[in-house]
Amino acid sequence: MKLTPRSTADLSAQIAEAIRDAIISGALIVDQRLPSEAEMAEQFQVSRPTVREALKRLAAQSLIRTQRGATGGAFVNRLSFEEAYAQQITTSTLLLSMNAVSFDTACEARYALERACAPLAATRRTADHLATMRAEIFRQGQPGLSDEAFCASDVTFHRALVDAADNPVLSYQLAGAVEAMQPLMNMITFTARDRAVITALHSNIVEAIEAGDPIATAEGLTQLESETLKLSQTVFLKRADQVK
């Protein structure tokens, strides 16, 4: 295969894309060893450093792994949903910040997605999921907890709620909503919120999940959404008054 890109950077990107497409199509399967750098350099008619750069791109996406030794080389990796979380979170954060999505739009999307997990979480949750959520509620009630720590605990709580649905596709899709969207929302609302109110709402949600009640779980999330929107309105009105 011969490539005719505009630059050396294009070369490595095109090689990485070609290999990625082969993995997606099934032409390259999990644990299959890729040709050597020398073989790929000849195949693509490029230099070995260019091939090496392409492999670095693929490794950064967890699509391949490298092994040393006589039986080493580059192998197709089995990408897990957990390994893909970081990319999903980064992409979601960039999209939200670059496109100036309104607070109300982000809030609507996040809670709609979490409510989709409610019926599954209420029936599939494990003792570990419940323990994680209750531990975070306890942590959120501790005096002296910093705003940063409270926000981190808030994310962990909702991560456990989503994971309680026991659906890896949902967990992956909501990684952006929980771990990218929620911190941005916390940054806006943390100055106005009453922590006791938030922890009480969190407690209601956990109790509903433990009781196996999907309707009450969804209602608890709706109440939390209403509180979040109310807090944002308070913050934005205060900012508007300061500008006048």
C-alpha cells in the first residue's frame, strides 16, 4: 500500500487509520501480531520512524500493545470499555467547553441519561454499589470537606449509580455525562448549594435503589435536577447583578 500525504505527520496518521480500520473490520483480530516495523515500512513505502509514530498513535488509543523479546512486537489489544473512558471524558469536556453549551441544556442531558439507568440500577444494583454510594454520602456530610473534595465525591456517587445499571455500554456512554459534564456543573453551582440538601437528595436516591423502586429512583433524580437548576439560576442572577 502506498500513501501520498501532504506531510510526514499525515503519513503516520494515515497508517494509523489504515490499521485501525483493519481492526474495526476484523481483518486484524484481537491478539494478532502486526507485521514488523520493517515489513510495514516496506508495505506503506515509508520510513521506520514514520511507522513507529503510527504505532504510538494506536497505542495511545489502546488499540495495540507492544511486547519485548524474541516473541515480542505489536499486537492488537482487546480494548475495554473502562480503558475508553478517558477518551470519552476528554472529548465530552472539549465539546462542552468549545461549543458553550448552556447550563440548562447540559443539565437536561445529564439527568435524562441518568434517569435511563434508574430502572436497571434499581433491579441490578449490588451491595458494593450501595456501599459506595452510602460511603460518598457520609463523606459529603463531613465538616471541613473542601469544595473540590465534595465535587469529587459527587462524581463518585453518580458514577456508582450509573454502574449499578450493570450495562457497560451505558457506563461508557455516561462517562462523559458524569465525569465531564458534572464537574463543569459543580463549578457553577458549588457556591450556592446547601450540602445538607444535596446529601438528603442523594440519600433518597440510594434508598429508592435499595428498595428496588425504579419510579422513586427516577423521581429522586428529577428532584436533584430541579435543585441543580435552581442553584444555577441563583448563581446567574447574582452574576447579572454584579455586572450592573
